[in-house]
Amino acid sequence: MKVCIVGAGAIGGFIGTRLAAAGDASVSALARGATLAALRTHGWRLREGETLLQAAVHAASDAAHELGAQDLVVIAVKGPALPGVARAIGPLLGPHTVVLPAMNGVPWWFGDGVPAIGDAPLETVDPGGVVAAAIAPGRVVGCVVHASTAVGEPGLVLHRMGRGLIVGEPRGGRSERAARIAALLGAAGFDVTHSEQVRRDVWYKLWGNMTMNPVSAITGATGDRILADPQVRGFCSAAMREAAEVGARIGCPIEQSPEDRHAITAKLGAFRTSMLQDAEAGRAIELDAIVGAVRELGARVDVPTPTIDALYGLTRLFGRVHGLYPEAAST
């Protein structure tokens, strides 16, 4: 199987290194800048504790002339980069290429086939429908990542905890293509679940991190301190109740209470969310896919989201003040 990783950062490098090291696929990378240079010099690199895992990689900056059509394309970029990536990866997409987005938040394919959401693209994650036009939902196998990774330096991924990957058909059920991907990832050492309801898995993860991520970015606090503050914890719970109501209207019911989820999150201790890491590193924050999309979905199904609105507004203002979110974004 020919596999290309688009975005060889923390998650892309994690998946790419383990796939390449397993030897069951030819794994290339579409990258740029310092990451591209590091991959060409050192190959894939993944540090897990004291162990450094390395593997050869064909790293390229040009999809058309250096890579060509693939069997599987794993997209592991930040949400703000997705429209540009979608326009650039056309040469990787042959007639039967499957796209596996390993990204945070609500994906562009989320509303496909869901009458309650409607046919219009979600403007918060796919402005103008450019992503869906370039990467048809029918190509997609959904993916949810449950792992903590970071970039130690360009081309070097640090794995902290978790190897969970959930894959499944966006419209539900099982398929041969999703089973093949699950088997490939499982052979590379991931804890893979072939889900019959991957949309619910996407929403459940989002429900758990849509508050912790932005609150941590605004405050600079680790997860334990957020949950230890009664007022902040209560604010997060209120937003989660709103999101749960939205989920119930779009076929993604949440069977836990916010307190149930807080108890699970508390077991992670003093962790730093991905949005906090991005904010500290001066990278654009994924606010729209994680919070903005929930507001947009709420509006489509007539669920008021005043707490989520406040969270979105505060984080957006923080992002704009610190140059982490575009000034021209819609309100």
C-alpha cells in the first residue's frame, strides 16, 4: 500500500513513523520548510521514552512531480491549513484513493448525509465548500486520535501517552476499506477500533476537549488547575451541556454527564492541551473546528449556545490580540 502523510508534525509524524517502521506500506511525506529538510536528512523519527524509532521516508514538497497517486492519504494538519492543503493534494488522489483525516474538532465531512445539518458546508471548517470540492466526502474514512504527542524539533516527534485510533465510515456501518486501514494501523502498533458510528466518536472526543482546549489557551493553565477551580469547572460543564443538546439533535447523543467526563480528564493530571501548546509556540489556534463549528451546528438545529458563544468570543479575542487568529474572520 502506498501511503502519504500530509503534515508530518506531532500526529502525522507519529503515524508515519510507526507505519514506516512496521514495513507493511511504502510511506511518504508531503512537507515543507524545516520539517521537509529534517525528514530528508534523518528520515522518520519518533521518541518514546528512551527509545528512538527511525525509518526511511520519501519526503517531498511537490505532490504532482515527486509523489503521484496514493492508496491512502493521511491528513494531519491544523484546521486553519486545511483549505490550502485540500487544493494542493489533488495529484495524490487517484480513482480509489482513501483519505484519512487525523485532525482535531469537527471535520468538513461531518454533515454528509445528515438531514438535520443540511447540505450546505460548515463555514467554520470549510469556508465556501472548497475542501469538500477538492476532497469528496465519499473518499473519506473518519478517524479519531486518542494520543498525546508533541514536536521536539522539526521532524522529531515525542510520544507521551496513548496509541488509540478510531476509524470508520462517515455514514456509519463497516466497510472493507476501513477494515484494511484498521488492520494496517493495528500492525503498526496502534490500538485501533473499527467503529460503526465514527461520527459519534468524533463528537464525543470534541465534547470532552472543546472547553479544556480554549480555556487552557486563554489562561495558560494545565488541565488539573482548570478542573480544580469551581467556577471554571462549572463554566465548562455549562458549555458541555449545550454541546450535548446539539449532539442529541444531530444523531450524536452523549451518555455521560459533564462531571463523568471531568473525572476521566482529571486522571490525566497536569496535562497541556494541544491549543495551549499552539498558543505558547505562537502557532494559529484551531478555534473554529473545536468551538466555532459547535456554535454553527447549534444554530442549524435551533439549540441556544450562550456559554459556548462566550467561550468562542473570549478565545477569539485572545487569539487576535496575540496574533493567533485572523482579524478578518467572520463573527
